[in-house]
Amino acid sequence: MFLRSCVMLFLTISCAIAFSQNSSSNSSDYVASASSANAADQPTLQSRDQRYRLERNDVFELDFVLTPEFNQTVTVQPDGCVSLRGVGDVRVLGETIPEASVTIRAAYAKILDNPTIAIVLKDFEKPYFVAGGWVDRPGKYDLRGETTLSQAIQVAGGFRDGAKTSQVILFRSVSNDWVEVKKLNVKRMLSGKDTREDVHLEPGDMFFVPKGKFASVAPFIPRASVGTYIAANTF
């Protein structure tokens, strides 16, 4: 019963995160199956050191250097747009601050002559990781500083008795639509035989600790399929 509750909690959090991060570009309409993915379906990997990209509910200030009457504070709406004074709705979801600056300048260029705009991010989603499965306190946690997998497991209360510590599954975003899947032998790492398994977590990482054997690990799966992937492979 506890494992079923852990799986359901993990799936709920995974689905919620996938929804909040899902882009509405044409690529988001593509439905892929991990079992049938071929080389043409492989994701385009992003840089590990990537800039922060705007999410829904992010808040930022617009400072117009030459036309301060247009200064304003805006919030990214659920549809990914911000409502701008004088020009209406402009889509910025998934853009970096420099990219959003270019987008907003282009919108205001229709009514202003060569506008100079500074963007100051005021409120945004803080870095986090998600712990699921056979840990004492599954859930979503703030990612503070340099945190390794073993440290994150302790934050989540440690392993429960019977956890399959040799098959901890790590899900890491590599693009807006794809996640990388890795199976890590934490049991071997904790015994001191291979400390390379103790990876540093990145913002948005999710790990799942099964109680039994995890059937298979695909190298990449669509972000929207994380929940069903776990359910289908957990015994």
C-alpha cells in the first residue's frame, strides 16, 4: 500500500511538472513511444549550462530607459503570454531573458522608435528535485547548492526497508520535450566501490527508488511519458 501511494504521488508530481514545462510549439504536439523510438526520434540535447527559461507564473519588470511611462511589471500567464501595455499579448514562455528582451523589443518597435528595454526577473520557480518511490518522505524539495544523489536521498528521509538500492532511476531533462533516463547502482556507491554513481543533481531532476526490479531503461523518453513509464516498468 505504501509503495502504491509513493508511485501515485510520484506520478502526480511528474504529471504536474510536465504540464507546467510543456511548450506549445509544434514539437509539443508530437506523441512518441519510448519502445518504438528510433534514431530520428532522438531528442536534440541542450547545453548542461543552460540559461534560465521563463515559466508560467514567472514575474518580471520591464524598464524602458527612454520612455519610462511604459515601465511595468508583468506575469507569464498560463498560455505562456504576457500582457504588455500598448501592444497586447506577447508569447515569452520558454525563452531566456535575452530572448524575451528581443521579443518584447520587436513588439514595441511597432509603436516606439528603437526602444531600449531592461528586464529584471522578480519571481520565478526555484530550483528543485523530486524524490519518489521507496523513500521515507517522497515529494518535491528545494535544490540548495551542490547536492549529490546520496544527499538528496537523505533529504527525502533515506531508503525504506526493502528498497531496490541497486536500481535507482534518475530522470533528467535534456530538452523541452525529452528526459534522459539513467539507472544508478546506489548500493554499490554507498559501499565505496564506485563513487561515480553519486551524481550531482540538476534543477528539475527526478529520481525514483523501486521496491522490486525495474524492468527496462530506455535512454530517452518523452517528458509526458514519465508517469506511465514508471508504472509500466515497476514490479
